[in-house]
Amino acid sequence: IEHGRPQRAAPWWQGERGRLLERAAAGTPVYVYHLPTVRDRARALLDIDAIDRRYFAIKANPHPAILRTLAAEGFGLECVSLGELEHVFATLPDFDPARVLFTPSFAPRAEYEAAFALGVTVTLDNVEALRNWPETFRGRTLWLRIDLGRGDGHHAKVVTGGAASKFGLPLAAFDDFVAQARALDARISGIHAHLGSGISTPAHWREVYAELAGFADSVGTVETIDIGGGLPIPYKPESRAFDLAAWAAGLAEIKAAYPRFALAVEPGRYMVAECGVLLTHVTQVVEKQGIRRVGLDAGMNALMRPTLYDAYHGIHNLSRTGGEGEAAFDVVGPICESGDVFGAGRMLPAATAEGDVVLVADAGAYGFVMANRYNLRELPREDVLE
Ligand code: LLP
């Protein structure tokens, strides 16, 4: 046991083989979400006293059952488009708009105006919007998203800080933004930074809080500091669980140093990635020039993460144990692109055959919501385990 790093619990789906095979029999590909796991992650964050406000980044998984579950646990919701805002209020008609954040990127002016009309908290990350659309922002209360000049994340495509990233107000423009806001009688009540997704160092967020607190002080009207989302989950067999205790200890320390602000977080992946699996059927098993391939009825159309980010997802045959021996397979989908590969050289039962049910693990975040109908494949179904 490595000292100080938490051990991983066995995944929930190991105890749910029967119900999962039943759901797969009703038609694949299907995403299945395990709500007790969502509740478990929610409660882990609720137990951290240093955090004052928790928002779920619904882009990770806006399934109504997941939104209802997290809302019932007291989470607020973070949205990035008018579509997401409308979805929240259609799903939860009585949800308090004060518990909703709107953090768009390069959104049209009309979306900011619609968000103000809904009464949600609007975050802005550039000075041009204030300058070009003064009547939209005059007299409003705003949050400001800052680019602290660096970013982090599991892949270059999800780093959201630094000069190469389109997100956030650069530090050099901070004084200008504050002056423009004052000129419009707009009040900056929150300061925000989200520098990337899948960040593995627990100290990242306390450093962000400390830096933002300096800016918050100089504005004078800031009540909330939002240190973003970006918490990782252990996708690979050799990955350790994120050290939530170390994360919480860092937040407690920094909160004690700057106690006058409410501390907000907005995780997406951490809340839902491990609750979701993608169930598929094997279509064909083919050997070509020394490489054995297992073909699934789900590919990059159903789950884009492996193709887009070289992301790793565990792949397991639910229909057989490896008792009769295992072999290495490339696991591919039915899409007409060479990048349509879920995993290369994966160990699966050697007897894996057409009709077997294959589970793709940790697919609850950025899975179904990023699926598409490329090649005119149907979208996957979604299902829930209570
Ligand atoms: N807040 C803001 C402003 C964000 O842009 C994001 C994610 C989050 C919170 C939540 O980040 P999380 O806790 O999930 O890391 N499709 C990619 C991830 C894209 C993340 C986009 N922004 C993936 O599958 O890895």
C-alpha cells in the first residue's frame, strides 16, 4: 500500500452483471448510469467543510435523472449555453435560478440577455463584451473568469488557461475590465478560474484560490471565489484514486488564510464519470495479419473520448470470464475511420465472440452528450439504475 494515497474501491458494475445484461438485451449501444454512485460522489464533496457552494457542470452529463439526483443533494448547476439553461429549467421547473451559473464561451449577446432574464449568475471572460454591448451589462451583477496565465489537464485539447487558450480574461486586462465594469455600474460579485480538465495535482486548486483572492481583494465587491472543476478520476488500471483528503486539506488551509470569500467549485467529470458504463454487443471478431480485432456496435460515434483525446477506458466482456484464457485484441467500432478504436492490445477472454456483451467503463462523463450520428448510426440509448 502506497502511503497516503487512497485505494480504489471495486467498481459498482462488478456487482450488477445480471441487471446490466438485462439492460443490454433491450438494445445496444446503451449508456447505463448508477445513481447511488452519483450520490456517493456528491456526499464526498458535501463532507468538505471548506467548500461553500457546489455546482455540477452539466455539460459532463445532463441526463434528467442525474440532474435531479444532484439537485436533491443540494448541488447548484453550471451551464454553458442557453440550451443547457433551458434544459435545467425544463427538467427542474422549480429550481432556484440563484443556484445556476452561466459560464459561456464566445456566446452571442442574446444568450447573455436571456440568462439575465432567467435570473441566473452570469460569468464574463473578456472586456470586449462590456465594451461592445454596454446596455446588456449596465447595472448588472457579474462574475469574472480569469486566465491565470497557465493551464493543466489530461490532454492539450482540454487545457483552458494560458495564451493558447480561448478562455478567460488575461491578467494584463484585469484593471481595464474592472474600470469598464465600474463605468457601467456593473458589480463584480464573483471571481472564477477553470484552468483545465483532469488535473491530477491536488495542490492546483488551493493555488488558484490564493491567486484569485488577491484579485478579489482589489475589486472590493467580490463575495465568491470559484476555483473551477477539473478533478480527475482514475481511468487506467494502474491509476490511483484522486486524493480527495489532500485536496480538502489544501482548501481548508487556504480558506482559513482568506476567510472572507465563499469558496465555490464546479466539477463535472468527478461527479458522474464512474457512474456510467457503455454497454455494447460484439458484432464480429476478425484476425487480420496477426492482429485480432473485436468489433463493437458502438464506436467513436457513441463515445468520442478515445478518438479525440487518446483517452483510456476499461473494456470488459460481461458475457464470459477469462477462465478459458485471455488474448490481446484491438477493440474497434463500426465507423469508417481508422481512428475508430476504443483500445489497442486489450486483454479479453480468448473465446470472445459475436453477441457477447462488452462494457466500456467510466463513460458517465462526456459520453452520451458528445455522441453523434456519424455514418448515420443511431444514437446510443440511455438507462438508469436506481
Ligand atoms: N467549469 C468550466 C468552466 C468548464 O469549462 C468545465 C469543463 C468544467 C467546469 C468541468 O470540468 P471537469 O470537472 O469535468 O473537468 N470533453 C472533455 C472534457 C472537457 C471539459 C470542458 N470544460 C473530456 O471528455 O475529457
